[in-house]
Amino acid sequence: MVWCPPPFLPISDSMNLTSRPLRLTLYTLLILAGAALAAGFAMRHAERQALVEDAARANEQLALYANSLHTLIERYRALPAVLALDPELIAALDGPLGTEQQGALNRKLEKINGAAQSSTLELLDRTGLAVAASNWRLPSSYVGHNYGFRPYFMQTRSQGTGRFYAVGVTSGIPGYFLASAVHNSAGEFLGAMVVKLEFPELEREWRQGSDTLLVSDARGIVFIANQPGWRYRYLQPLSDADRAELQATRQYDKQPLTPLAYQAVRRFDDNSYLARVDGPDGEQDYLWESLPLTAEGWTLHLLRKPQAALEDSRNAGLAAAGAWLALVFLLLFLNQRWRLARLRQRSREELEKLVEERTRDLRTAQDGLVQSAKLAALGQMSAALAHEINQPLTAQRTQLATLRLLLDHGRVDDAHKALGPLDAMLTRMAALTGHLKTFARKSPSGLRERLDLAAVVDQSLHLLEARLRDEQISTTLHLARPAWVQGDAIRLEQVLINLLRNALDAMADKPLKHLEIRIEADQHLWRLTVADSGGGIASENLNNVFDPFFTTKPVGDGLGLGLAVSFAIVHEHGGRLSVANIPGGALFTLTLPIALEVSAPC
Ligand code: ADP
């Protein structure tokens, strides 16, 4: 393929980049750069698009996770409130509690806990001391421990209900504490009924997906995570007040809190962004979706590795680069075609110009030739005329001198006799000029009349009647009548007389003198033939008889103009004149178009 610059990047020759390989390299580099740009742009766009779509999907999933967490908590929300109404529990807190009564309470809570499938149930008195608990049998039993410092207890005492996520100070197991106040019939605050929920199952369930799921508290501390290493990381800096409060409430007790370093790379909205996280698995990009759980004051996070997005963007990049290259090659192809078409057009134009020039040259040459031919003809004619006229003129001068002498001597009779040759010579000269006049004469269009060719033959025979009789010519006529043609009667008669005279000349010394004239129709033509018994024409002369000044007759007898003039006349009438030899003589054939009956005479 012939390489050519793309039309969108015109580089003028004046840029001195005339070296073809250099230009080729430059264009190749430009095309590749364009492909890289297109790929880069498409990749970024596709990546962003894929990320946005992925984020929307992750957000939907996040809502499902939030829902499962919410449902789990809701299932137990009413449990402490219902138990707080239990008269047995109220009685236990209202009066002094005996060991037996305490044991019965412990067992009761244990049973209810088992039935409700909660983690732990405990009953706190008005100071926050655990008087009974479902885990009374375990070494980590709450019984006897005071939880008055826990926020859920303080909330319950002041507001009637309380909730708090914390690591158990006794068990060391984190959980969500839901508490409800226990009042006596007088409405006095007696203590709190507390249910503790742990989420090991939820975490296990969440662990099944490849996403990282985190729940952070209002301070941004992650307390639930489905992957190891993420728990007890704080997402935002903790203030001194925060730390003091954490200390006081022992919310995460002895668990060390470490920051989670991350940086938003691209933000889609407030709760959706692409982040570079220095997590437990090292630095990694995550699609980070957050959903605030307003009821608990928590935030649920979903972190997803944006792998699909990368793959999609790579494909988009390749596709864009491919499309770019296809476009470039298409443009190159079109450009090439356009150039070829232009080249072809230019070649055609040049060729046309050349043909025009050559035609003009030829015409000029032809004109020149015609001119030369004319000049040659003029020269020939002049020579012939000079020859034909000079001789009689000289003779006439001599004759005139003789005449004058005779008249001087009074020899009138001799002078009279001498006039004879003079007359003959003048007649001959008149015949010569007559021929030339016929030749030169252009028939005015008015003389084109509808005439009968047979009548023209009749008239010509009539004019030659004396000679035919004198030379004893036998004549046969087969004339179709009327043979209508369109033309000039006088000129056609001239043709006929020429043909007949030639025939008579040819038969002059022949013993058999027979003339046959025919007129017959041949399709749309009239064919007139004049056949004689004059011995015909020598084969080498057959092609020349129509040439001007061609004659085989002795000087003084023939001018060689008869047939040339006749040929021209017939031609002018739209007909043809030809000659052929027949046994014993020559046959001249004249054809003329048949004039239609309908055409009125002009
Ligand atoms: P010219 O009669 O003055 O010679 P034409 O042009 O009429 O001139 O004829 C040219 C020549 O053609 C004649 O000289 C003669 O040789 C030849 N020719 C014409 N008609 C006949 C004929 N019927 N038979 C033989 N020769 C002929």
C-alpha cells in the first residue's frame, strides 16, 4: 500500500520534512499516540462507569446487610422490656433477695435466654449490680459484678431504655447490650433488665462473600468485621474526650485501638468512593460504600476490590484503541481512494487535453495538406491551362497574322478559309472554360428540382444525335420511367454527355459500336449504367480516370476534366459514380437516391 499523510494532518512540504521515512515515522508515532490517548480516555471512562455501576450494586447489597443486622437487633429489642414487666423480677428487685430466690432467678433467666436464643440475660439492681444472670453457671458469670458505669445502665436509669455496644468486662466477649428499666408499681426505678447480643453468626455469614464488611460506632471505631484484622480500627482520629469516655465506659475494655489509614482516591458521593486503604492485607484500592444505621448510631461499611472494573476498563481501552486504528485506516483508505480518483481525473484531463492538442495539430496539418493539395491542383490546373490555352493562342496569333496578310493582299476568300481553324480553336478554348465553369459552379439550392432521370438521358442523346448518327452507333435503351430524382437537370445532363462522349471516343476506331443505357431501381436508388464496346480502360488506369486532368487522349483532344467534374456533380447530388470493365468495353454506373413521390417539386 502506498502510504500517504492523513487528510486531517496536513503538513506542507515547506516544513522541510520532505524525507519520506522521517514523515512515515512521525505519522506512525502520531497514530500510536492517538491510539494510546483513545485507549487511556476510554479506560478512564469505562473504569469510572464500571466503578459507578459497581458502587450502585454494592450499595444495594449494603442495604441488604444492614437489613439483616437491623432485623437481628429488632428481634431482641422488645425482650428486655417484656421481661421488665415480670412480677417475679420486680419483686426480686423491690425487696431483699434471698439466695434461694436468686438461684431461682438465675435459672429462670437461663431458661428464657435459651428459648430466646440471645447471648446473655442479666438483671441489674438500682446501683447497677448484677443480681441474676443467665450465665450464672459460667466462670465469666455477671452475677455480683457492678455495671453502673456502663452507659446503657445510666441511659436506662434516666430514659427508661438503653443500648450500648461494648466488650464484656467480665467475659471479654463483645456484644450489644439492650436494656429496659424495671419499675415497681409506684413507678420507682428498681433496676434494669439487660439482654446482650453477640454477632458471631452474623460475622460468619458475612464472611462468606468476598467483600469486607465493617460496622463502626459513632466515633468511627470498627467493632464488627467479617475479616480478621479490621476490628478495633478507628476510621477517624479520636479526641482526648473520646479516649477519656472510652476509658470511663470501658466500651472496648482492654482491646487496643489502632487507626486505619485510608485515602479517598475518587469520590462518587458522600458515602461512596474509591479509597486506597492500608489495611491488614497491605495497601489496596477498595470501592468503599458506607450506610449510616441511624437507629443505632452506627455505620455499615462495604469494601470491595474493584477488579471487575479494571478488567472492563482494559477491554474498553483495547476496544477504543482498535476503533481509533480502524478509523485512522479507514481515513487513510478513503484518502488513498480520493487521491487515486484525483490522479485518474487529472490523467483523464491531461489525456483529453493531449487528444485535443493532437486533433488541433492534425487539423492544422490536414488544413495544410488540403491547402497544399489545392495549391498542387492549382499548379496542375495552371500548367494544363497554360498548355491548353497557350498553344491555341500562339496558333491564333499566327493565324491572325496570316489573316492580316491575306486581307492586305485582298485575298478575301483565303482569309475566309483561314477563319475556320481560328473558329475551331476558339471553340476548343470555350469548351475548356465551359468545363471549368461547370466545375466551379455551385448549384443554387433553388435549382434542386424533382426531375425524371430518363428525360435527362433523352435530352443528352438528343444533343449528341448528329454524332451518333454520323458514327453509326447502335443504341439500346432500358429506361425505367419516370425515374424521379432530386437535382439540377443541366448539371446531370452535363454528366451524361461526358459519359456518352467518352464512350463514343472509345468506340471511334472500333468496328462494333454499341451503346447500352439502362435505368433501374435498386432499393432506394436509381441505377443508371452506360455500357459501350470501346474496349474498356486499361487496368492500371481504372483508379485514375476520375482524377482531374487524367486523360489518355492525344493533346488537343482530351482535357481530363470530364470525369472529374462529373464525379463531383454526382457526389453533390448524393450519388455515386463508378467504373468497371465489361467484356468488350467499359461500364459506368451512376446511382442517385430515389426522390419520393410525395415530395413536391421545389
Ligand atoms: P478526357 O475525356 O478529356 O480525356 P475524361 O475525364 O472525360 O477526360 O476521361 C478521362 C480518361 O478516361 C480518358 O482519357 C480515357 O482514357 C478514359 N475513359 C473515359 N471514358 C472511357 C470509356 N468509355 N472507355 C475507355 N476509356 C474511357
